[in-house]
Amino acid sequence: MNLVMIGTGYVGLTTGVGFASLGHNVACVDVNAEKIAQLDMGKVPFYEPGVQDALTMVQEQGKIVFTTDLKSVIGGADIIMLAVGTPSTRTGEANLEYLFSAAEQVGSLLDHEAVIVTKSTVPVGTNRLVLEKVRKGMSEAGRAELTSLINIVSLPEFLREGTAFEDFHNPDRVVIGADDEIAAQTVAKLHEGLDAPHVITKLESAELIKYAANALLATKISFINEIANLAERVGADVRDVAEGIGLDKRIGPHFLRAGVGYGGSCFPKDVSALAQLGGAKGYTFKLLSSVIEVNNRQREIFFKRILDELGGVKGRRIAVWGLAFKPDTDDIRESAGVDIAQRLHAHGADLAVYDPQAMNNTRRVLSDHVEFTTTAMDAARGAEALIVLTEWPEFKEVSFEMLRENMVGQHIFDGRNHFADMDLHKRGFCYQGVGLGTCAS
Ligand SMILES: NC(=O)c1ccc[n+]([C@@H]2O[C@H](COP(=O)([O-])OP(=O)(O)OC[C@H]3O[C@@H](n4cnc5c(N)ncnc54)[C@H](O)[C@@H]3O)[C@@H](O)[C@H]2O)c1
């Protein structure tokens, strides 16, 4: 099939390369000319395991092309997929400006039968608006008679950054929302070669499935974080509690890791957008307001602990390990690492930061007065405290003996319980995780 993918971010590029690797002809379009130039030269502009090798392969096979010019590739497209960003507005709703602009552009150029597919995460009702915009554009361009040949399908994406390419090839399910059965079958056919159940449903249900899935995962995280806070007060260890409840098949072990809370490009914005959607429909989604509040409070609690334990940070050298919102990505959107680093800097800390992949992205948002180091150990050298905010496996490989020698102070505040099993208090550190008790205990 001929697929045009609009938007070459984490989702658009990964899935575009994925569909090309299934044998489809893919044309990727983006408004960012610099990104397209890099991709055209075979270079993935962000860090996502597996995507670079797969891109090289499909490019060699001539299965994928990159352009900023939609007009040059839209002719002959069976499917036009929209994977542009839908970030939060200041009030928490999804910003649909990029999506609608892409839809209008498609409408102004489309002159043949095609299925429009929305891959971006969008509030319920959006797909119908996208279809309207495409058809309106076609009518304005003098092709009103062709509008009935255009259909819309909602195809929400569930990949996780860090394992996105693997997730593309091994999805838990493919959700296809459509009014038109043939359009739904066309999109189902696009996925031939992937072994996953298809949930074929109404547009509105597909749109809601995506938000409901993310909201439920975020709820699990906020839930275990509340248990962690309570565990500290009653002398329990949240890791054991999580294991004890996660072994229950009705609950499952995933998303029960206590820490400094969720971040990233999806959970914060999607939970907030679902809560807003409830409000707009006259329904107060009480549970989600608490999920958001607990998540925000988790960072406050963590930061306050640092200030209280150290007696302030002004003028004191503090190291931060981990700026990406999770390991195996360079994405820092809504990351706890960047947030806590900004708070430390605002409180006058002399800050040194390190992340294996997210340094370039972080340089754009953190002050020039922060020291960006080339190794984890360099950041920790001379530090009074070390704050761990992303569970990168390589952080476990450092020599803790050398770390103890290089640090001036002994405090490690671990927002991910990454070192919780490493008996660091026996190695001379005052180690504090989340839900584990204080370093004195
Ligand atoms: N990142 C994830 O883990 C993830 C997972 C599931 C779903 N999603 C959803 O997928 C969508 C895309 O997310 P992302 O993380 O890939 O975003 P992103 O910000 O990484 O990429 C979006 C891309 O769209 C491009 N773009 C914007 N307007 C355009 C236009 N008119 N024409 C062509 N290109 C345009 C931007 O230049 C950018 O390259 C969002 O709705 C997001 O919620 C993301």
C-alpha cells in the first residue's frame, strides 16, 4: 500500500519506518525542514533504540522517502496518516492546531479516493472534525464531488518511547475506529504481518480507548506513590508491597514502581485532556483530578525532602543523574529530572547534570549556569548530594567506592528507587528512595 505519514516525531517516524519494514511504500512529510534533511541523509534526529538500523534498511530498499512537500507525494496515496503533535494548552486541553492545519493542507491537495487516519492522540469527537476539514478543503479546491470518497479512521498509538520500534512490531492490540467498514478493513490490511488482535469499533470508542488506557496507567502510578508515602510513615517497604499486590493476576505487576511520579510527552497531557473532556461534557472526573494532584505533590514531597535533609541548597554543589523522562530515550518533555534540576537551580544550588542521551535537549531548557558533564562521575565529583531521576541501567555500573571518594557529601536521593537493592548505606552513603524509609533507619 502507499502510505503518506504526516509528522516525523517519535510516533510518525517510528511507525512510518515500521510500516515500510512491513513492505509498504511510505512517504514521510514534516514541516521541520532540518529534520527532513537529516532523515533524507539517513539519520534519525532523536534517540530511539532500533529505529536507526531499521531506517537504514528501508531506505536501502527504497521503501521510504522524506519531504517537506506534501503535494509531491500525496498523489496515489491509499492512506494518509496524521501523526503530528497534540500538546497541552495552558488550560490542559489538547492543542489541535497542528492536526487541523495538516488536515486542511491535505484537503487542499487531495484529488483521489483515500483513507485519512488519525494516529495522534486526540479528544473524542476530533476525528469527525478532521474529516470535515479535509472535505471542506477539497470543496474549496473545486473537488466537492470527490469528498464522499474520503473516509476517516482513528488509529490510536500505544507505543512506549524507549521500546517504540519493538512495540510497533509486537503490539498488544490494534484499535481501529471507523464509521465506514471498508475504510476500517483497509487500515486493518495495513497491519498484515503483525500478530495482534484488532479491536474494530466506533470512532468515539477508539478515541476514548487511548485516553482511558493512559489514564489507568497513570492512576496505577499515583496509587503506588500514595502507598509509598504511607509506607514511609508505617515502616513498610513499598517494593515489597508492590510485589505482594502485583502478583495478584487481577492487578498485575506493571506500573507499580513508586517514585517521583510520571512525566513524558503522553501521561501528563493525556490525563489532563481526559479530565478536561469530562468537564466539557458536564462530567467531573473526580478520580483523575486526584491522580494529577498526587503526581504533582510527589515531586513537591521529593524536593522538600532534599531541602529539609540538606538544610537548603544555596551555593552547594548538587549532582543530578537522569534528565530524560525515562531510560532509553532523549525525550525530556515533562521530565522529573529537568523539573527537579530547575527547582534546585532556582534555590541557588551549584548544579552539575548528566544524562546518557538527553544532554542536547536539556541544554535548550536549562540555564547556562548549570554544568553539563560528559560522565556521571564528573557530575558527582565534589557534590554534597546526588539526585537520581532516571533509572538508566548504566548508573548501576559506576564504582560506588569511587563515587563515595569523589563526592564531598554522602546523600543520595533516588527518585526512582534505582539503587534500592544495592545496600548503599553499607557503602557509606545516606541513601533515600521513595517509600523505603529514611537513611537512618
Ligand atoms: N511520544 C509517544 O510516546 C506517543 C505515544 C503514543 C501516542 N503519541 C501521540 O502521537 C502524536 C505525536 O507525538 P510525538 O511524540 O511523535 O510528537 P513529536 O512532537 O515528536 O512530533 C510531531 C511532529 O509533527 C510535525 N508537524 C507538526 N505540524 C505538522 C504539519 N502541519 N505537517 C507536517 N508535520 C507537522 C512536527 O514538526 C514534529 O516533527 C501526539 O498526539 C502524541 O500524543 C505519542
